[in-house]
Amino acid sequence: MSADFLSLAMVTVIGLLAGTAIGLFIGYLMKKQRSRWADMTGREKAINIALIVVCSAICIAGLAWRFFLN
């Protein structure tokens, strides 16, 4: 596997963007979001952050597997 910096950066950034969008959408479907960040409880904030982190990690891993290992 040989990838230059730009390829790694693109996979990371696209994975972060896609993971953030998917995580926020899942949080919205679960009714764990409010219109303002300050209106959410600590548990709702933690759930949203966890969803974003997990979805971003999955998207980055999937993109890396697709473009670097195949």
C-alpha cells in the first residue's frame, strides 16, 4: 500500500463529513437532538458525539479499505 498525503487527507476528510452527516441523521431519527446545543441534556450530547465518532470511524475505515486495499 502506497498512498500519498493528499489521498490520505481526502479519505479522512470525506469520511469525517459522511460520518458526521450520518451520525447527525441517526441522532435526529432517534429524537436525541434539539434545535440548539445548549438545550440538550448531557446524555443527549454524549449520544450525538458518540454517534458522530463511530459513524466517522466506520466511514473512514470503509473508504480506506475500498480505495487503498483493493
